[in-house]
Amino acid sequence: MQRRLVQTLASQGIPQAEICRVLDVSAKTLRKRYRRELDIGAAKLEAVLIGHLLRLASGSDHVALRAIIFLLRCRFGWSQFAPAR
């Protein structure tokens, strides 16, 4: 039950300090005992956020352009100042 709770809270973006308060454990114990659940929760949150970002990037306005540039920079290391390869 606690493992499911940790995964759910992590997937909602709740900070580890808050999860520690909910479970009444230290940060060290949380990371040691619930590492897998924290990682899975973080991966789920990232997937949801990337889905929203991709939806924004599929538009045709200035928000879409900014989303595309953000994706290129974060996921692919793109820079407008880097020399062409």
C-alpha cells in the first residue's frame, strides 16, 4: 500500500520532502526503500509532461514554435549558436 502511495505521489510531482512527511520517514530512508517507486513515478510524470509539450508543439502559433525550440534544446542538445556540423 505504501509503495503504491509513493509511486502515485511521485507521479503527481509531489516533492520527496512532502512524501517523507506523509510516510513519516527520513529522506534517506525514502530513497533507500522506495527508489523503484520514485523512479517509476518520475518517469510517468515525465511522460505526461512530454505528451502535453508535444501537443503544444503540434500547433501553428508562436507557442508551438517555442515548444519545438524547447524540445530541441532539452532533448537533443540543439543550440542556435552552435556551429553547423
